[in-house]
Amino acid sequence: MTKSLILFGISNFLSDLFDCALALGYSIDAIVMNQPEVRRPRTKGVEERISPLPSPPRLIDLDDFVPGPGQECFLGTTSIRRDRLVKLIEERYALPFARLVHPTAYISPLASLGKGVFVGANSVVAPGARVEDFALINRSASLGHDSVLGPYARLQPGGTVGGHVTIGRGATVGIGATVIEEKVIGPGAMVAAGAVVIEDVEEGCMVAGVPGKVKSGPMNG
């Protein structure tokens, strides 16, 4: 039986979501637009991206959406403010959040996954690791043993996180970046693509380079 999925919001992440959802046997019935699409010159628009799907989903404004029976939902946006959208969905609709784990990913039976989590193709979640609510692990990324990926945090494609690492709420480990073992990445911090983190990263800071160096201080400071 085909499962019905509703996506809330859009981002460059959509194609990976489509791939994973289809591999898991979902039908993507609608994309609920919580805000207008922002086009960038080197990216495809949402209309072009949905056109190859077997049954392209409807695009619906948030205020016009009415949930149907048996539907699950997932966040299509990776905005740092997506917790607000989660709160709205939970208050306005009685839709359960799906957990999307690509069939080619390896999740240790000793790991744990929260609600609304995404784990992309060929990724690894090692023993004792914890992926908290609405966190995202993209393609070919690895979360080490006994590490924590906090709520709304993102581990981008090819990122590698060693053992006993804590990545705070809403933090991002960029494409191909590495965090060595026993480090703490503070809430809202950003590890740039390709960086190698060998020291703790404070809340809201951005780190780049090999080895990683702080390039900007806390966003709230």
C-alpha cells in the first residue's frame, strides 16, 4: 500500500527528499508553501524539480491546506527557523511527522532516531549515536559512535563526525567537513564545507579551514 506524504516548505534539499521518499514507497501528494519561493540563478525552481516525479505533487499555499486521512508530513525546508513551522503544524494539523531513512543508509540497532529525522543515501549512524528531532543527515555522511546530533542540526553530504561528539541545536556541519572525536559544536554554529574541526566550537560561531579556525563570532553577540 502506498503511503501518502505531505511536505511543508521548500529548499535545495527537495531532490534528496524526493529520492528518499520514493525509495521508501511514499507518494508525495502535496507541497505546502509556507512562504513564497526565492529563486537563485543557478538552481532549479520547484515546478521544474517536481516535473520528473511519477505523480507530481500539488503546490498548495499554507492557508489553503486541508489534511486528508492517513497522511504523514515532513519538512521540505532546512531554514534555521523551521522550528516555528513545526510548532504551527503541530498546533494546526493532526499530522504525524514521518522519519525518512534511505534504504541504503546504515543505522546501528544501538542508535536512536527522533521524529522528523532524515538520513540520506549511503550514510552511517554508528552504535550509541543519537539523532534528535528534526535533525538531518545528508548523503554519504557519517555520525560516529556515541555522538549526538541535536534537534534541527544538519550534517551535510560527505560530512564525517567522530565518536563522542555533541552537535548542538540548529548547528551545521558542512559538505565534506570533519569533526574529530570528543568535540562540542555549539548550538547554531556553522562548520564550513571541507573544514577539519580539532577544537570545540562555541555557540553561533563559524569555523572554516584545515585545521578549522573561527571566522566569525557568535551571531547574537
